[in-house]
Amino acid sequence: MIDIKVNLPLDEKTAISLKAGDSVYLSGSLITARDAAHERLSLCLQNNEPLPVNIVGEVIYYVGPAPAKPGFAVGSAGPTSSYRMDKFTPALLDHGLKGMIGKGDRSHEVIQAIIRNKAVYFAAIGGLGATISKSIIKSETLAYEDLGTEAIQRFWIKDFPAIVVIDAYGNDLYTIEQAKYRK
């Protein structure tokens, strides 16, 4: 397997070149958001209000990082379960979001939105939050500061390890790999 270096923000050419199962190292910048921030973003869209951040071409990392220790941008920063954002994700993808990083399965509606928008779903490995945080070199709060560590933040990252789980064509690594072991 070849490790692929991917620069963020994510453009369509790069998104469609990635395949389910690709091991990637992400560098550049991404935004973070979890449940409460997603709910607020969804309300903005429902009310035809501008989003507090431009999500076009962005990758959202589903994380609520621990407070930073001295000398680090953030504390432990492992992924949260992606299904909790599923009801909000199709609308965000339709408004220009290009990728998500989390852990676990996605709903049929999210997979269809990924295909429709030529986006990508990456998985980060749960339980490796302390290791992942070493690839985060800078952090800045962008919106919803009242949410604390669940505020929308911008992370500048270098060689953030991830795996393409659902590619722009809807190929789902979880489904593909599980099928190999069914009788």
C-alpha cells in the first residue's frame, strides 16, 4: 500500500482521485465541528443565514480536542463517532463541504451526498488522540466559542494520518472489507 500525501483544502480533482482504502497523510488546514456546532450550522442553512465559516472545499474533523499542554497546539484530539453528524451532513456537502474525518459508518443519505458532491469521508483511528494531536501544529477558534472545545476551530496540520473510507464514487471500505469475511 502506498501512502498518499494530500494537501488541504480539498479540491475536486484530488477528491475524485482518492479511492476507498487509500492511506493518506493530510497537510494544510481543516475545520473542526461536533454535534452542537453542526446543529447551529444546520439552523443557519434552514434560516437562509450565512454560515459563520466558509465551508467550500473544507474538510471537517469531528473532534473536541482536550486542552493543550505547554508546547502543543491542542491536547488529545481523537475522532468522534461520525453517525451523530449524519442528519446535518448532506446539507453541508450540498453547500460545498468536500470531506469529513471521523470514525464509524455513515448513513445511506450521507453516502449519496458524498457521491453527488464528489466528496470524501476519511477515518482517523480512535484511541490515537494523543498521537494524532502531534500532527496538529496550530489551532484557532473560528466560531461558537461558547461551546468550548467543541467550538468550530481551524487546525493547521502536517502529515495527519487517515484512511479513505468512502470515496467520491460511494465505495465504502467498511462494506468492502466486511464482505470478504462473509460466507
